[in-house]
Amino acid sequence: MYSTTEHIGVNELGDMIINVGPQHPATHGVLHLVITLNGETVKKVEPHLGYIHRSIEKMCESLSYRQFIYSTSRMDYLSSHINNHGCALAVEKGLQVEIPARAEVIRVLMGELTRVASHILWWGALAMDIGAFTPFFHAFREREMINEIMEETCGARLTMNYMVPGGVMFDLHPNFHKRVKALLQQFKDKLDEYDELVTYNTIFINRTKGVGFISAEDAISYGMSGPSARASGVSCDIRKIYPYGMYDKVQFDEVLLQEGDTYARYLVRMQEIRQSLSIIEQLIDNIPEGDFQAKTKAVLKLPKGEYYSRVETARGEFGVYIVSEGGMTPYRIKFRSPGFSNLSALDHMTRGSKIGDLVATMGSLDLVIPDIDR
Amino acid sequence: MEREELQQYLGGLGSLTFEEGGEWINLFVESGDFRALMEQLRRDEQLGFDYLFCLTCVDFKTHLTMVYHLSSTRYRYNIVVKSKLDRQQPEIETVCDIWRTAEFHEREVYELFGVKFMNHPDLRLLILPEGWEGKNPLRKDFEDEVNMIKL
Amino acid sequence: MISFSEIASSVHQWLNSHLSPAWVLTVEMVIVGVAAIALFALLGLVLVIMERKVAAYMQIRLGPNRVGPKGMLQSTADTVKLLVKEGITPAGADKFMFNLAPFIAMITAMLLLAPLGFAKDFQIWDLNIGVLYVTAVSSLSVIAILMAGWSSNNKYSLLGAMRSGAQIVSYELSAGLAIMTIVVLTGSLQLSEIVESQRNGWWIFKGHLPALIAFVIFIIAVTAETNRAPFDLAEAESELTAGFHTEYSGMKFALFFLAEYINVFTVCAIGATLFLGGWMPFHIGNWEGFNHVMDYIPSSIWFFGKTFFLIFVIMWFRWTFPRLRIDQLLDLEWKYLLPISMFNIILVTVIAIYHLHG
């Protein structure tokens, strides 16, 4: 099935072997793909990982249950809130603490804002992969508003570190409500503009329709999750099937499409932006008063056992698996990152397509490299 | 099927031991029976565990434990399959022809824990650079004087 | 009012009164050469800063705004930077071809400036087969790209060059046929005569539907021929990093870069000459007063105005459209543009035979 990697040159069949990355405009980070080409046609894609591997799992073994959460912000930096949420949930499962209602709402609000920010950035990045530069800058305009909201409340723009076991770290900033309202209004105006610029563009549709197809069975077998799997018709939204936080109390639809191509993945994410905005709209006027953090002990100790929590990040299912031996630090932590599994399907999806399709498909998977390498 | 029912059904599949507690059903299987059980879990119409969402290993200093988190997209069951491995000669059958996602996950476990997956098509280092064969950073006795921060 | 043609003729007279005819010719050739190189450099600088400002406007940002007033000297500063940078030749490259390629690209671009009528009676070389000359010389640019891609010893460059070869050779057909439409209507290959034939109205207006179709096809084809988005597959930043000029640095890169912009200028100037009347002012039939007012605007402003309008349109394409895939690109040419242009040229022949045009 595989031969050993030929890093340079041409293999025995006369196929060209090209290194895409670790520095390449299409890989959005330090992903390294060794692709085998027959002319313009891709015959094999082999990812080489580890350029940003920091062994976060090993580091977490020597960090306390309060500290390790923050290292997960550095994994999938575009959905750090949701990663933090997943870790906090796992610790809370062990501690058996009750989360105040206000904290739950804040967590969901922040999670959905993160999802919108992540999807909107992805929208720009995909358009750039396909050759349109302008959407990227338009995407940053809206993303900047979300970053400002985050900055005010959490003190940081990217790695927020806002979730703590038992709630959130600070209360909301007084401007939060006003700013989120302005954001919702902005999106109402601009989302149609986005559609006009990219979604209905004939070249864009030609470049993405039927490209990078993966069937539902294959998507499941490759462990794909998130919008990439939902575009193949796999119902896998953790928020719906195993609700956490207060997702069972808000109204939203799981966006499912059957086509399984790049365009479907695109449409799923564009729909998800709208769904996330509707969740924010439902919650922003109904933030309950009260504590934002439950009382917890200064030093957290989880009872001996295993704890697994699953959350839905912007890229898919994020799992935190904690093995505790009863000490102050986790005995073993495993992070199940969505990008890692999604990437493993790339070879299957792009065999036989053109180089341009490879770039489009890779863009549509929304890979974040630190999330894959950890 | 409810949890008890499912546990009973699973008990009939072979020689397994169940671990009490935990959010999901935890079952232990000997590494000899492991492959047959996994195939059954995937193919059984009543179960249909088609989604391997997490595959990892834990080093318990006396032994290694492989942990497979399985989910059924049809019935929404979740189970955890574990198998103890010898720490000196960790070997287990691959599952990457049953769940293709396992290919990358097994390569990751191979380099981080040194577990050898038999019949894996392409068991090479995935994340670590060349020259790290045989060093298994996520094992508890791994020491790196230069880069490790101890608290 | 000072016009270019008056300057040219007074220089010519002054030289004739002082020197022998042979020396006049030599001196004039030197002057023209210097002027062409100056124009080449100046156009490059202007177009680069224009592109960056247009892009900034489309992308809701400011663009360069530090060097000089409103950042207008940014491209000059960049050129100086590129001039003093080291031009690296990769170890495995074919050195001769590698170093020759940017010069061929530049020379081709400069040769194309020769037959352009920049203003009334102001033309470097008004040869009687001007249109043929333009199509012939412009197709040489593909050689430079192929040379660069092949000699770089880089697979990205090679892929970019091969894409570019397929693309330029294909799109030349439609571009040529679109140009032929106007030649059929005018009955001349000489650019000055083509401009003269539009005294009573530009071809895009009086050429009926075929001229309009030809104009649209021409704009699409030349966008592809100059390797600009949405047809920038030869460079395709997100796929091939920088395509055929991946390995070039310093001034050798700058020559490719400048040549691209000069090519854009040239094709837009050709487009303006053929379809929009060149330096000819905008005239409407018998509206004497209106036509008289239009004549007051210098012919050079008409020419550059039309050319820069077309350049703006091509830049607008670049900052709006995503890139096509290579097979879609060739489909567009061979399955759509070429059949349409062939049909169009039959149509225009009928119009020309029955003298249906104005």
C-alpha cells in the first residue's frame, strides 16, 4: 500500500514527488504534505506531522487541574474557548460541582462567538486558497469585532483562558451586551454580502462542486467529525446528540447536507454561522443574574478514575480523556483533536484530483496545525 | 438497549471482564481475543460500533493499557474497550482495517508509547522527527534532561 | 496647447538643422530607446502602486501610506530595494537560461511598446502590419516563462511554466480572432489607420454586436495571456507558491514583475486602440459642438484614460474572482471562447461585406 517516503525526485513510475510545506501558502501553518503527482494529477498525499508538536499531553501530566486547561488554548487556537470548556467539563465531572446558571450561559455565548469567529476566518482562508484574496480581509473585519469582545471580557484576543473548573474566570464586561448586539446587526448586513461575493460565484462553485468527495461511510470510518462530516450526511454534532452545557435548552438545527463535497462543507459552515448567531441572539438578552463561578477548593483533586468529556469545537469533536490516580495532577491526559482525524481522510479524498482540488479540499477541512500536532 | 442490556449482550461476545463505574461501559479483553472482539463489535448488526473516536494508551508503570473509545452512529452507544499489554514487549493487533482512522492514531501510539501494532500497513513515526525510534516520550520513565520541565 | 506630436516634430527639425540625416536617425533612435526604457520603468512603478491602491480599496484597507505622499513612492522604494538585493541562482539551475529568461520577458514587453500610438501622430514605429506584429511578439513571452520554469530546477516552477505554456498558447487563438474582427472591419493591419477609421465613432459602438462580443472575448483572453487572476495559474500562489518565478530574487524577479505589468499595459493599450478608438476623442455623429469640446481634451489623455480604465477593469477582476482550475481554464477557451470567436468572425465578415457598419 505504501512505499517508504521519497523526499525528493521522481519515483520508479516516473511520478513527480513534491513537498508541499512545511512552509507553503496553502497549508496554513507548518503542515508538511508529500504529494505524488502525475502531471497535474495527485496520486498520493502523505502528511508528515510534528513541526509544532509540543507534547502538550506530557506537559499536562505535571500541571494541576487548574493549570492544564490553559495549555489547551494553544492547541486549536481558533476555538480556544471551546477547548477550555471541554477540559473544564471533564474536571467538573470528577469534582461533581454544580455550575451556576450564569456561568453556563456565558460559556455557551463565548463558545458560539468563538465558533462564528473561527468559521468566518475559515471562510476567508478558503477563498484565498481558491485564489480570491479579498474575502480574507472582509472576514477579518467581522472577526476583529469578536476579538474585541473577547479582549474586553477575557483580557486576551486569541488564547482566552477564560474557563475555570466551576465556571468562568471573570464576570462579563459591562460593554458585552452592547457589543454583541452590534455584532449581530453587523452580521445581518454582511452575511448576504459574503454570499454574493463567494457563495454564488460561478468560478467558486465550479472549483468546489464535486471536489474532494467523501461518502458518509468513509467519513465515519476515518473518524471525521464536525462540519466536514456533516457535509457528508453524518449526524455528529455533539451539541445535539450528547448535549453539554446548556445546549439542550437553546433552539438550533444541526446542519446536515448529503453531497459530501467541498461545496457542501462550505455551505454547512456558512449555515452554522447563522445557527450560532441565532443561539447568541436567544441568549444575549437572557443572561441570568448570579454567580459566575461555583465555589471550589483551592487545590483540586480528582477521585481515582477516568473522565471523558466531548465538546463540539468549530472543527469537530474535541475529546478530553483524563485518567486520575487521585493526585493533584492528571495521571494521563489524551486530547482527541478533530483535525487529526479529519486530516487522515485527506489522502482518500484527493486521490485522482488536480493540485488545485487538493488545495481546495484541504482548505475545506479547516485544519489547524497545532490542533493536529498538539 | 439500555446500559444493563447492552452490558449483558456484550458479555455474550466472548471472555471479557467489565470494569464498574465510569460514564460508559468499560470492558477489558485479553490481547489474544482482542482482534476478534473488535471485528464483532463493528460487524454485529445489534451494535454497529462504526465510529472509533478515540484511541490511546496509558502507561501504568507495571503494564500498558490500550484504550479504544467506540461509538455507534446508528444506536448512539458508547463503550470503552481496554486491553492490557506487557510493558517490555507491547504488541497488539491493528484495527486500522476496521476503522481507517486508527491508522494515524496507531502510528501516534507507536511512537509515543512504543506499542507495536501487528499487521499495520505503515508503522512509522508520524509526529516525532527521525531518530526518535525506540524513545517513547509519553511513558512514565521517559527522561529528557534538556527540554523537560518538572514541577 | 503643447502636444506630443509638436514636441516630436520640433526635435526632429532642430536635429535636422544641425546634423546630417544619418546622425539624425542615430540620435533619434537613441532618444526613442531612452524614452522607451524610461516609460518602461515609470509605467512599472505607476502600475504597481495603482494595483496596490486598487487592491486596498477593494479590501477595505489603506494600502501603502508611509513612503512619500500617500505612499506614492512605495513602489520606487521597493524597486531600489530589489536593485540592491542579491540575485541568487540556484545550484542545480541551468545558469545561462536561468539568467536569460527575465531579459527575454522584459525585451518582449518593451518591443510591444513600438507600434502603440500614444497620442495623435506620436508613435515610435507605425509599421503597416502593426496588429500582426503585436500578436507575433506577444506570443514570445511564453518562451521566457517556459525558460524560467524549466531552468529553475524546481518542480513548482516547472508546473507553473507548463500551465502557463498551455494557457498562453490556447488563449492566443481567441485573442487573435478578436483582433481580427477589427481588422476585418477596418481593412487594415496598420494601427494608425485603425485609429483613423474610428474618427466618426469607436468600433465598440459602431461595430454592432460582433465588436462587443469580440471586445469581451479580447478582455478575457488577454487577462489569461498576461497570467493575471482569475487566470493566474502560472503563479497560483496558494498552489505553486510563486509558480515559474519561485526561484528568482532581486532584480531578476523584478524584471518578471515589471514585464507582467508592462504586458498588462500593452494589451490594454491595444484593446483601447482597437475597440475604444485609441487617442481618438469621443465623437457622436453630427453633434458638432459636442465633438468640438471633446477635441479640446489632448489626445494623449484620451489614450491613457482609456488604457488605464481597461487596466482598472483587469485589476478589478483580480481582486474579485477566485482562480480557475487548469482543466476548467482550457475548457473555457476550447469549448466556449474559441467557437464563439469563430462564429463571431463569420458574422463580422458578413457585416463588412454588406457595409453595415458606419
